[in-house]
Amino acid sequence: MKIKIIYASESGTTKYVAETMQKHLQSAGHTADLHFVNKDGFNPELQGYDLLLFGSPTYDLGLAQSEMM
């Protein structure tokens, strides 16, 4: 399965989780690509992926980071 992990991170925790997920998915035989919106921008390539995963830190009352909205 071809998987895209799209995430935002401020302190690095969500980045760590995304990279850990990528390693586990790859070790299970999947293709897993990362898209870090803070660095790579807001328009990830979505064509050709079987599954999209999103990760974002939350603040205050569970609000997602502004880059993920």
C-alpha cells in the first residue's frame, strides 16, 4: 500500500510520531512518504496514494495547529 503522512509540528513531537509511523509502515512492506507542511508547503501531492494520514499537535481546547486547518 502507498501511504502519505501529512503533518505539522512545532516542538517536534508530531514529527517524531510521523517518522516513527513511517518506519513501522515501511518495515511492514508499505511505501510511506512524509509531507511536513511547515517545510514542504500546503499542497502535498495526493495522486497515487492509497491512504492519507494526518498528524497535528493540538492546543487550548483541542484546536489543531493553524497550518493544518
